[in-house]
Amino acid sequence: MDKMQFGISLETHIFLLSVLLGAALGAVYDLLRVFREAIPHNRILLFIEDMIYTILFAFSLFTFCTGLTGTIRGFTLIGMLLGCLLERFTAGNAVVFTVRKICGLLRRFFGFLFAPAVKLITKIKGVIFNGFVKKCLNFRLKKKKQKKPLKVEI
């Protein structure tokens, strides 16, 4: 038997370990989805987070393959992708759905709890804006209108 060839039982064991690693990486992505739900992001941050996750996935694949087999094998990549998909369509969606509902309830609760304070701050902001900022803007406009060039008639 060649050095790079494994028995079928060892390859099956490595494949199942790669499925388990893929499920773990799927759970990490679910944590990322929950974080995105809790704190809204713009497109740039989403891109950065996805790139970090992709680098983590690639690094995990590389270290897993080279640590166990010495080379990167296609069945380990397939196993990791299969593990991610299994986790996503079983526990992953249920967990993310539950956390989204909890986040929505917490937002409504804290929105109701802090509504009087938000109204007070909004009124104070309106008074400050109407009292000072508008007067300052009106003063500047009046000042600009007064500085008309003098017309000299001959």
C-alpha cells in the first residue's frame, strides 16, 4: 500500500470528522447571523464579516487536511460542506429563528420602557433647534442680505 493511500475505514473516519468540523463551522456562521440580527450592519461590514468567515473556513480546511492526511483531499471539503448544510437546515435555522423572535421582543420591551425618555429628549432637541439653530441661521441670512454692494450713480 502506498504512503498516501488510506484504508476505507480511515477515510470514512476522516470524512465523518470533516462533517463534524463543517457542522461546527456552520454553528459559527449561525452565531454571525445572530450577531447581525442583534446589531444591524451595512453592506461593507457584511462583506468584511463574510470574508473573515471564508478565511476561517479555508484555514480550517487546510489545517484539518494537512494535520490528518498530509494533503488536501476532495472528500474532506465535501464533508465539511455537507456538515455546514446539515447544521444549517436542522438546528441552525431553528436557533436563528428563536433568537430573532427574542431580539424582536427585547426591542419592543426596551422601546416601550424608554419611550418617555425618548419623547423628552426629542422635545428638548426641538426646543434647542428652534431656539438657537434657526435663529442663528436667520441671523446669518439677514447679515448676508444687508451686505449688498452700494450702487453709486453718476
